[in-house]
Amino acid sequence: YACRKKFRNALINQGFDHCIIDLKQPVPDNVATLVIAEMRTELSEQEEINLNNYIERGGNILIMCEPKRIGPMNELINRLGVKLLPGTIASTSNPRIQPDLTICTPTAEAGKDIAYHFNSMRYYKNLITMPSAAGLDYSEAQKLGFKVTDIFRSGSSSWNELQVLNFIEESTTFDPAMGEVQGSVPVAIAMAR
């Protein structure tokens, strides 16, 4: 939806232009935000150098990945001090929705530190949904000098489901004996240095 003009919240309707960047070349100076979504292969040495140069000069990155396809994406975010927690966030607190559908509201910190729009979302009790989300651990990012702000967190009754892969055909319950941990975890974060 980033470039669909008829979709009101599309990035193109929010003042963004878009172009495809090949990391085999240096990222142009006029790129304000680089979106990396679902890399299927690891970066080459030259691509890593170009990405690191972009980051070091203060470039913004939006990284999106799914828990079931974490290979190359996990390696990318690990370099930034972030890792995907094992499993998929699940909750059975609402029997009318599929257990792996994570429903979140923005955190108060997101409205204060990131964008005022998150305060409006909180005020009007707007929600976002994330099918098949994974929790994030950013403890190493803080050691690397990043200031990390949680934008969205899972509900307090959620857990990292490690056993069930097909939430439509299989039922799930929280099982601490299998290493599942219950509690609210970040599913979207912002980092700055």
C-alpha cells in the first residue's frame, strides 16, 4: 500500500516518494528512509558495507520481518542489537479471534518520544493487529548505544508459542514446561543514537 494513491494512509499520500534501492551501490544522499522487508538472502559483503555507511551517516531504516521467516532478517537485526524471540506471540484471552492475532495499542512512550499520532490512537482506543508477530529483545541494542522506545507491545496475557505452527487447525495453550514465557513483550520498537 506504500504507493497506492487511493489508499489514504499510503506513504505516497503522506509526502513520501519511493524508489527501489540496490545495495550493491551506495545509498543515495537523498534517501530519507530505507525500508527493508523480508530479505530472502543474506547481504553480500559490499551490500553490508553500503548499508553500514548509510546507517553511520544517520540514515533512517524501517525493518519489517515475520517470525516464521527469520533467517537473513534475524542476522540483519542482530547486528543492530535486536533479536526476534523464539516462537509466535499467542493469546487465548479472546476466544473470538485466532490465537496468533496480536492486538496492540501504542505505548505512552511512543506518543511522547516518537509521534503525537500515537497519542491520538491511545485517546480514541485505536488498535493495530499483527498476525503472526514475534516478540523483540533489544537488550544488546542498548549496550551498543541505541535509545530504544517500545512503540507497540503484546498484551499481558500473551506468550511466545513454541509448539503450534498452524493456529487454524491446532489448539494452543500456554505451556511453561516447553519454555514458553507469558507476559507483555515489544513487537515494534524505534531506535535512535
